[in-house]
Amino acid sequence: MGGAFVNASKLDKFNNFLQYIAPSKYGTEIYFRIISDKLKDSDPVKHEKYLEFYNYTMGYGLCYLYLYLIGVVYLILGMIVITLKNRPLK
């Protein structure tokens, strides 16, 4: 779903929405950017076309920021769910 096996620009609307709340999209982009950085030295144009083809245009900074924010949001939601589930029954 994050673009590792399917070109992310070719997804339907529902999966396109899901990829933005799933951390796999951002982790996959970071992973492919690390791999493609080896191409950057030999052919910078090919490096950019490779990233654009797979729709990896966010960059390292935004990916790390979104991964951090998703982690914090999931942590807060988890704490809310645990708190609500552990309330005494009346």
C-alpha cells in the first residue's frame, strides 16, 4: 500500500487515502530514497525520475516528521482506548 509493490499514483481513491495514515508509506519512501541515493552519484537525472515514477516526492524531512506525528497520534489514541476500556462498569 505504501508504494513498495505498486506505483502509489495508480491506487484507487480508498487506498490512496489509506496510504496517508499508514506509516508504511513514509517508511517505504525513506527506504527507497536511501537505496536510490546510490544512483545519485552516477546519474542525478535518473535518480530524480526514479523517485518521481514511484511518487516519492516528499523528502526525508517530511517523512520523518510524519512518522513521528503518526506515532504520537497512535500513542494518544491507544491511551484513550485503554482508559475508556478500563473504566469500572456501572
